[in-house]
Amino acid sequence: MIATLRAKAAADTVPVTPLTKAELSGWLESQPSATAAWVKAVNFSADSGATALLPGDDGRLGRVLVGVSAVDDLWAFAGLPGSLPPGSYRIDADLDGRAATRAALAWALGSYVFTRYKTSEKEFAQLVWPKAADRGDVERAASATWLVRDLVNTPAADMGPADLAKAAKELAEEFEATVKITVGDDLLKKDYPAVHAVGRASPREPRLIDISWGRRDDPKVTLVGKGVCFDSGGLDIKPSSAMLIMKKDMGGAAHALGVARMVMMAGLPVRLRVLIPAVENVISGNAFKPQDILKTRKGLSVEVGNTDAEGRLILCDALAEADSEKPALLIDFATLTGAARVALGTDLPALFANNEELAADLLAASEAAADPMWRLPLWQGYRKGLESKIADLNNVTSHGFAGAITAALFMESFVSKETPWAHLDTYAWNGSARPGRPEGGEALGMRAVYTLIEKRFGKG
């Protein structure tokens, strides 16, 4: 049970009335003149997320008005658990299943705090479960979002490759999944040379995390997540300003684990596999260098044009392994390029897909889950920029244009055309706080991907 959602109302439970701008005037006309005068005096105009606290006859809080843009406005309720006085609240409206579920989810997400290093805890207002809410959906989405946020918010000192592997192992054990972890030089023996090359400079050894869950004869769904636990840029070192939040560079891995949590909680009839190459991209005497030629699991050779484009190098080995099983669905998450942020900003993950039906279904799922993304093209005309004179590929282009697209094209080289594959270039971070979305790590695109998987493969 989510701590800020309660099963039953208490005697002093306060009603929360959601109102759109169009509904406000009619509601005021139905109220006593004193109530209407109070609402006007506090300048409540029903903007989404705006609130007005109305006094009761006994001098205590009698009602809360909250502005919503629509009945299923996801974020309108998200600011309430932290801004209302602690106590019990209920939504005083006849919400349908979708609206009730979103309201409960917003309340849950609005009560998240990263507490690992804090000595005091915030007390939140509690919401009585709306009658029509799908509790399973809310609990899956909330717990997975908290997992992503916690993992991304944890500093690199406490979230290295071994720590990320520990978190993955704990998740696997919770759902009786199997996990294999290949560490250090064993990556060379098991033929993950690019993962090893990127991570070998760190004293915290690189590793490949491999989780399997579900019946073997169910459709194969494979998730791949970029697990760069800290990215200094390598020998092409980042400036300090660009390095400041690079603890979040394992956000793709966090997203893959978040989707896995939702899938396993729901018991979806799929054969789930999660592959996470976990490394630190740091500098030492044996760090990989610009113009090095790296081997890859697929057999393609890659010239290193820039050591700060390391995410695609570790992902190419994981994608090649994922593709070898010919899954029914292959999706990777990665905090991959600044170019995607320039194009779409921080809220919208860039979606790339080699399959039109998959792309359309993901966009539909993102709308259904109120978890937006935007599609960018795998424009084949830009592939020429990845050519190398001495290797099969370069990991970057020389001109720097369309960086998100060329990065996706690089990774497409390691996936068969027959495998339905999507790549999400996500930011995994809120630069500033908004209701339900505190500054720090964030799940962007995760709920949409789960919605797609659930729709395609059902709940069993």
C-alpha cells in the first residue's frame, strides 16, 4: 500500500473538489454567498493545480478546491500531498476509471522524496483511494517511478557498477527472476569487448547484468539500459559544468529496471530479459583513446572518434546479444545525446524505431499513459557520416549535426532489420521542481513502454 493513499475515510476527512475553469462559475452559483465570496477573495480561478482552502463551519478546514484542465488532468493533484495540511482527504467528484487512476497516481508521485541521506522526513497529506482507481496500475507505476528516481538520484560514489548490479539483483530476487553478472576481464572471455574497453579504466570493474523472468515459451520482450554510472567523458573529458549531473548517466538502466518491475508486478505473460552494461567512463593509464579501434560482439569494428560517446559503445554489445535471440520486442533506454535535448528539451524522450507499427503503437501508448515522447527519424542519408577509413564504423560523425539521429543510426547497425526495435533517448532528470516532479532523477517514457507491452501481450 502506498503510504499516502489510504483505504478508508476518517471522520475528519476533508473533501477535495476538482473544477475546470468552465465549471467554476456554475459551482459558485450553487454555493452559499459566503463561500462564493471567499473563493473570489482568494482569487481562485481554477487554473490547473491551483488550490483554494475553504473554512468549515467549525473553523477547521472544510473543503479544498483544485483547478484541473480536464477531469483526467494527471498533474493537477500532484502538488496537494505536499502543500495541504497533513490529514485525510477524499476527491469529491464522480471520476471514471482513467481519471481516478491518474488522480491517485499524481498523489503518489507528489509524495516522493529522496530520503537516503536525510535525517528528517516530510509528512504528507493522505488521500482516500478514489473508488474507480485501478490500484494495481497506480502501485506499479508509483513503485517503478520511485525506483528510477532513487537509482538516478544516488551519487556515483554509492551507485557504481557493482551497486547498480546489486539493485538489479535485489529486484530479480523479489520476483524470483534469474540474474547473471559478468564482471571485469570475464567480459572479454564472454565476448563483450566494447563494454570492457569503455569500463576498464575504472577501479570499479565493468559488468554486464542479465536478468531473465517468465516462461520460456512466452513472447520474448527484451529491455536494454545504458548503465554509465558516471561519465567524465574519458580522455575527451567534459568541462565541470557538463560533468555536474553525470551521476544520472545510468538513467537508461534505471528505466529498464523500472519497466521490468512493472512487468513482473503485473505478471504479464512474456519472457522478459533485461540487459544492462554497467561501467564508469573515467580516466587512467589504460583508458580507451580517440582513434582506438574497438571490437564488438557483433563482429563490427568501431573507430573511436570521441571517448565521450561511450554510451553507444557499451549498448552495441548488449543490443547484439539481445538481437541474437530474435525477441518479439526490443527496446533500449539511454541518456545518450545532448542533441536530443537541444531538439526536444528535457521533458520529451526522442523515440527512434525501425518498425512503423511499433513506433505508432509507442506514440499511442505515450498518449494513453500521459507519458509523452516524440519520434525522430532514422534518416539513412546521415549514415555516411559514421563511415571510417580504417574500421567498419566510427562512433561519431565529424560534422556534429543531427547527433541524436546519428547515434541511433550507429546502434541500429547492431540490430537485425527483422527485430522490432525502439530506442528512447531520454534525459532522466528534472532540472527544476514541479508538482509531482521534484528536481532530480525522473522516469520519462517508462510508463509508456509498459503500456505498450501490456497492450501487446496482455495480462494473462
